[in-house]
Amino acid sequence: MQDAALWTIQPPYPPTARDNDDLIVTLFLASFQDRSPHTLRNYRLGIQRFRSLLFPRRLKEAGWLDIEHFKNYLLGRTSASGPRLSPSSVAVQLAALRSLYRWASDPNIALLPHNPTTAVRLPKPEVTSRNRYLTKQELAKLLSELFRQGPRNYLLGLMLTLTGLRVSELISVRWEDFYEDIEGRGVWLHIRNGKGGKRRSVKIPEPLWKMIKKHRHDPDRRREDAGSLLFPISSRQVARILEAARKRCGFDKAVSAHWLRHTNATLALLGGASLQQVQETLGHSQITTTQRYLHTVEQMKKAAPDYVADNLRDLLASR
């Protein structure tokens, strides 16, 4: 059933709803329509994968062991496993099941008799932020290549670098989402549907705002209303743009919107921003997620081997 049709479901629900997994999933997704399209897509995919593995049994028949088997299946630990997913991706898929069973087993809803996910431990995510950034020289080269591709691609790269937006947030930005603060001294971007359906505001640096206005008033572009998208493209198109620029730059390391997000956080902390400021800008629910970037920042500062080398400077110089 399409998302647009989810809102057409009205109570009372059929007495047979508890035996209709399709209806249970549809009702669940309907109750989460305040979440971002990216989150809903992940929820739908995770539930679909689990149901395929559980078939021919139904959701109400699943137990703790089925959830554990599903986790190991996604992690590539079973003989029937397909491509191995990262611990972070597996955690997202399990989060979908947790939300589904928690919602459907609630006494006020009672579409499922129990919640088999309560005792399942999520796999520990890998710290992917460490070393996943571009150096200033690499960033300059990448932005120069995007500039060569055209003003839209250059602005796209600047937006990702200076704001740290997720790609799903970037392609959802509308002109009406920009606003001035109460004193008229700065411009902010209202993120309406971030990860988990959360909202936040991100400061737009003045040089970036000038480029955004220039982009809007470009005579070669058609006139757009306030509700129009800033970048009417898909996340895959963004990935292709960055990949093409990476190849032209000759980088061996991967370059993606998420790498630019890591770069943003690392540069912000190096420049003196507080953890709380970075957390609010990136939209992290937990400060511990933001703290991962400190590993990278601390590595860039003077480390213990540097102090040893200082003490042995005369010895090393004589060799």
C-alpha cells in the first residue's frame, strides 16, 4: 500500500486484523508518518526482510530466537546469509522491528500478543568517523572540481561541507526553509524532517548565503516559488556527482556526502566549536555520537611519541 493511502485507514479495524500481517505493518507505518522518508524506507525494508525470513509463520509467532537469527543473518553469520551488512546497518533494521513490536504489543493497540525484541542486543556499531574525512588540501581540490562542473554542483558541495547536512536533508531543503534570526544578523535553515523525524535549525554562514541567493537569482534558471526544492535531485544523483568529482581528483579514498559530514564535524571541533554546538548542528540525538569525532581531533594534536621525540631531539639530530 502506498504511503498516500495510509491515511485512508479508519477505525474500527477488522476483527481479523491480528491475523493480517500486511495490515499490521500498514497501520504501524501510518502511525510513523512524522518520520523522514528515509527512516520510513529503512523501516519498511527491515520489516520486509524479517517477514521473508520468518515465512510461512506470521509476526505473532516470532520469538526471541527468530530475532537473534535475523540479526546473525544480516551480519553474515549464517549459512543462508547474503551480503554482510555493517553493524550500524543491522542496528537500523533491528530498530524497525523493535518499533513495530513495541507499538503493536502495546495494550492499547494489542495487534500482537508479545514483544520478542526486548532481550535482543544491538550489534556494536563501528566507529566510522575516525579517519573518514578529507584534508583541507583534498577538500579544496574537490570543491575546485565541483566548481568546474557548474554552479549547482559547487553549491551542493559547499552546503554539505559547511552545514554537515545528511544527504536526505539536503535534497529536502526548500527555499522557504531559510529564515533570518530576530535581529536580522544571520540566516538559518530549518530542517523539517531530520533523522527520526526530528527538527532543528542550522546556521548558514554568510558566504554560503550569498552563494545561495546568487544561485536563486541566476538568470539562466527558471523562476521558482518559495515551496520549490533548492536541489530537485535524488540522493543517488548527489552520490554520482561526488563520485565523478572524486575520480577527476584522483582520490583513492571514498568521497560521499557522509564523508563531508565527518569533515564538517572534524573541522568544527578543530576550530574551537563545542561538542554541544556540533551535536546541535549535526542533529545527533546523543552527545556520545558527537564525541566519536574527538578521537580524530585528539590524534591531530601533539601525541606521546612527539614528546619522546622532543626529549631525544639532540640524539636524533646526531644520527
